[in-house]
Amino acid sequence: MTPEAARFLAKARECLADAVLYQLLVPRIAGREAYLAAFHAAEALFYERTGNIAKTHRGVGAR
């Protein structure tokens, strides 16, 4: 795994931990954090497969 992809996955884990923390307190924030976790995980996969960094949400989904 490249260092860049590892950073994306670390960010995904951080967002997921925040989602778990907020799930009972503020579910709306938990949902946003869970979405960001999935986005960063997708960025890691995209980077590993193509070597490119997606700069937008559309860029991740378009690949």
C-alpha cells in the first residue's frame, strides 16, 4: 500500500470513529462522518488502482 492510500485510510478510520462517537448524541453528524469515512476509503482504493487523486466527490464516483 502506498503512503498516500494509507493516509486516506487513516482519515477514513478517524471519520468512522467520530461517527461511532456521535451516533447516539447527534445522529445527523454521525451520518455525515460515516459518509466521509466511505469517501476517504473510496479515495484510497481509487488511488491504489489508478495512481491519481480524485479532487471531488464526482471524481471518485466517476471512476
